[in-house]
Amino acid sequence: MPFEWFVALRYLREGRSQTVLIVSAVAIGVGVLVFLTALMNGLQENLLAKTLGSQAHIVVHPPDAQVRALHLDESNEVSFTRSEKPSQHAQSIGQYAQLLAAITAQPGVLAATPIVSGSAFVTRGAIQKSVTLRGIDLASFDRVVAISDKLHAGRFAITGTEILIGRELGQDLGVGVGDRVRVVSAENRSESFTVAGIFDLGSKDVNQRWVLTPLRAAQTLLDLAGAVSSLEVKVTPVFQAEEIAQRIARRTALVADSWMHTNPQLLLALQSQASSTNVMQFFVTITVALGIASVLIVSVVQKSREIGILRAVGTQANRVLRVFLIEGALVGFAGSIVGSGLGVGLAKLFVSLQRNADGSSMFPIAITWQILIAPIALATGVGIAAAVVPARRAARLDPAEAIRNG
Amino acid sequence: MAEPVLEVRHVVREFGEGDARTRVLHGISLTVRSGELSALVGPSGSGKSTLLNIMGLLDRPSSGAVLIGGRDTTQLDDRALTELRGRTLGFVFQFHHLMPAFSALENVLMPAYADRGRVDSKLDARGLQLLASVGLTERAHHSARDLSGGEAQRVALARALANEPALVLADEPTGNLDTHSAEAVFGLLRRFCKERGTTFLLVTHDSRLAARCDRIVTLVDGRVVSDARRGAADTAPGTFSET
Ligand SMILES: Nc1ncnc2c1ncn2[C@@H]1O[C@H](COP(=O)(O)OP(=O)(O)O)[C@@H](O)[C@H]1O
Ligand SMILES: [Mg+2]
């Protein structure tokens, strides 16, 4: 065993109660940190999932301009002309297949899907509801807005004249799977559909307004043959959506709005959560550092005669330095290992205590390896940093003085 | 005459600054020769410990030089001094200064561990042999804090010998012991000196112990006032006989 480790480990064992106290202090700090980070991350993920559950990360749509040549990229490799529709739903995107391919090829883009959308009414007997008609390509749409696992009833399939509607809309209209409804578009075209499935996207508003039909049916109803209204994109990581949106906008000359752009208040909430986590982390770090430093300074003072003896028998100053750095690192490491366990335990306990009436957990908690490894690395590093001052003091002790005065 | 192990030349040591400056050693010159058991005596405050610290490379003189094995140490940096100290010098202090967190055996081997930079069980045999030579084999694995004063000082003596030093500097090693333990420790010094040829410089207040050494150096107010070898011409009056 290296000499420094031998001495450091023995000193920690010797100062048992001091070691236990400081390791506990580090553990409590790290435990609180892990617990709160898990809670914050859980809340953030929950908030993001709620908001982005039904919303694409980026919506690409035509600019307000009139007929214009659009390029896919600077080299003009692919260009096309958008067909101009002088109706109220004005702009649309023609020949979207190449665009979809180009957008999908962008780094960070997971999936993209074409959407045809416009206002419409759904009627069932005497009841009439104003809705947003969304023509979708089911397979790619599911990759952008995971909807197949949010199906409340029926099948996840739409062909010909089948539609998917939200839970609340179904209740409002009094229809279920297999029932027929009539959709009348703002263009005054109408078509009869069979309800194939009922979805629940977790938002009452969306569940009330969205009517999902096959792309072709929506194109007919909205008089958009061969064109789509927008392209919707899913990206990773979600916080890079704005950057990716700007890149898409530059390359396609279309308008690309990220969720961050359309939900500034959500972004602000997430950012302030993140910065409150940082502030907390900062203070916990300072506290841990001061705790370790003070214990080690006391230890160096108590041991100064022994350090003098070590130096007298031929121990190099840098070995003495390392003894105390190792002590700091070990205290930080041990404390953070215990603290991580404490934090996870606390989080689990919290989740089990805070339950909704239906037994589902009220606070989602996200425990990942990162939120454990980061504090362990941090506390170990802080332990070493906190040990620098006491370790240097120990290494610089004048051996003759130290032996004489203790 | 045996070869010099350690030499101090015109060593001056002053403490403090400005008006508070006091000179503790006034130009000491002394040669310690191989195989000698020498006593350094003198009244309290005469500078014995200060001189021993300088000879032990634990402190630097204000002026003058310390030569070890003929080599001037004045220009050496802390790293080189530490290495030289660990390999060629051993220390015994008035208080044993064992490290309580370690066993007797580990304390004995501490200089060897420090020199190698690692703890090596291959050294255990040497440590046990040293403990046997001070009669403490059965205490090897006891914690240093469980030893009696006399036992601890014998362990400290074994520790001083761990790296087979050319010179052991002992500052009042018996000053804190009862007569019986003091006699045991002094007996060991004499035996090591005779059987192994280890060189010792011993500070003592006990004139009867000093009288049993090969040589007595007397320090008064930071000056060597007498340096007498048994059976040789003295610089000061006095006769020496074994008791
Ligand atoms: N570090 C120091 N600072 C100031 N004075 C010192 C220091 N070390 C020793 N002295 C002084 O030097 C003198 C000699 O001390 P010391 O060498 O310990 O004497 P001895 O060991 O002979 O009793 C004393 O007056 C003591 O106060
Ligand atoms: Mg003294």
C-alpha cells in the first residue's frame, strides 16, 4: 500500500468520532442535494411531458409571403415552387416529401411528419362542435407525438374514413368507438367518418379540439390536394429545439417555431427551476467544503508533533501533503456515497407518501446515474480542494518546531 | 582514529529578529566519529537540543556548516535533506513520540516505509528483529498507546535503527524514565554501539550515564567548554571510569 494511503486511512480510523461526524455532514449535504435534484428533475420532466406530450418540438410552416421559390439548401440542389391558394387558409407546403427527408437528415432530429390542418365542425345529431381538423400520416405522426400509447379506447388505426378523437370530444358528442360523425370543413366540404379510436393526450383542450383523420381525407376537406399545412418535428435533446429550428429555417426558407419559442413562460419556469437547483448546489458545496476544511485544520494542529516526527524519520513534505489530500478525498467520497443512498431513500419515501387519490404518485421523481455520479464526483473533488489549505500547512511545518512545541 | 560520521563547523544559531535576536550557539565545531558513544552534557538552556536539531538536519544553522560523511549539506534543498536524514540519521527524543494510531511494529518500520514510499510486509522480518533486539517481540502488534513508558522508549530506539543509520541522535532519551527503565535503555545503546558499531550522540543530565560513555562533550551557554575522551588526553580535567 502506498505510504500516504496507509497513514491517511489510519488517521481517519483513529479520529473515529471526528471522521463519523464529518462523513455524516457530507452525507446529509449530498443527500439533500440528490433528493432535491431528483425532485426538480422529476417535476421538470413531468412539466415537459405534459406540455410536449401533444405538441411537436418544432413546427415548420410557410412564411406569410406569396408565391416564392423555396430552396432546400444553399446549393439549390432541390428547389420547388409552392402552390398558391388564395383562400383563407392561404399558405401551404407542396412537394413536402423532399423537405421531410431533408429535415429528418438534420442532426438532432428524431422524426418529422406532415400535417394538414384547418378548422372544421363535427356534428352528431343536433350537437355541433368546433374542432381543429388534423390530417396526419399515422406512422410518422406517432413518432413525433407519441399517441399510440395514449389511446383510451378503440384501435390505433385510421384508413379511408376513419378518425381518432379525444376523450372530452367523445363525451361532448356522446359518441364512442364505432359511431359515425360528420365533419364539415370551413371550405364547406363535408364527409362522414367512423370513430376508430379515442385518445387522451393529458390536456383537456387538446382532447376537445383535435380530430385526427388520414392525410388524404383532410386534404380533400380543406381543399389542399397534394400539399400540407406544416411539418412537425421531434428533436433531442429537447432544449436544443430552438437551435435546430433556426437551422431548419435557414436551410428551407420556411418558418420553424420551436416549443421554446411558442412557450416562453414554460421555458422561463424550467430555467428558474434549474437556477434554483444551481444555487442550492452552490451552497451545499460551500458548506461541505468548509466542514471538511475545518475538521482537517483541527486534525493538522492536533497532529503537528506527529507530523514533525514523520518528517524527522525521512517523510518527504509532499507525502505529508498527500496524506491530508487523501483524507479530504476519502471523507468527501465516503460522505457522498452514504449521501446518495440517503437521497435516493428520501426520494422513494417522499414518492410513497405523496400519492394521489387513485394511488398514482403525485410527484414524479427521476433518479438517474448522472444525479448520483455528479454529486459523488463533486464531493470528492470538494474534499480534495478543502484539504489543500490544511495539507499545505502540514507539509510546511518546521519539524524542529513541531516536535518541540507539539 | 575512526572516520568522521558527522561534523559541525563554526555553527552559529540565532533566534528572533532585531533587538529580540539572541545567539544560542556561538560557533560550535565538533566531529562525531564512527562507532563512538558520546554524551553531550550541559546545563538546561545551554543549547544542546538546538545543536542536536542542527546536527539532525531538522534545523539549519544561521551560519556554519554540517557535513555528513564528509559531504557539506549547506546547499541541499528540503527534499535532499529529508532523504539524507531518513537514510543516515536516527532520532530518539525525551518523549518517545510514537504514533498512537500504529502498532509497535509499524512504528519501528515507519522510517523504512517513508523511505520506500510504501508499506511492504517484506520489511516485517527486519522490524521483528529490531523489536527482538530491544526485548519486545511479544508487543509487536500492540498499539503504541498500550505500551509502558520504558517499552515505548525501547520501541522508539528500535525505530531510530530501522534504516541502519550511521548516527543516532538521542535527546535525553532516559530523562523521562524511572532508574530501572533508564538503565535498560542505556544498556541497549551501549550494546548496539558495541555489537553493531552504531554511532550514538546522547544528550543526558545523568552524570553517571555520561561517565559510562566513550566521550563527553560539555556545552555551556552555547559554547563547547570541554571535550573529553575516555583514555585519551582531556581538554578539561576529569577522570572517567566504568561503574
Ligand atoms: N525556536 C526557538 N526560538 C527561540 N528561542 C529558542 C528556540 N529554540 C531554543 N531557543 C532558546 O535557546 C536556548 C537553548 O535551548 P535548548 O537548545 O532547548 O537548550 P537545552 O536543550 O540545552 O536545554 C534556550 O534559551 C531556548 O529558549
Ligand atoms: Mg533540550
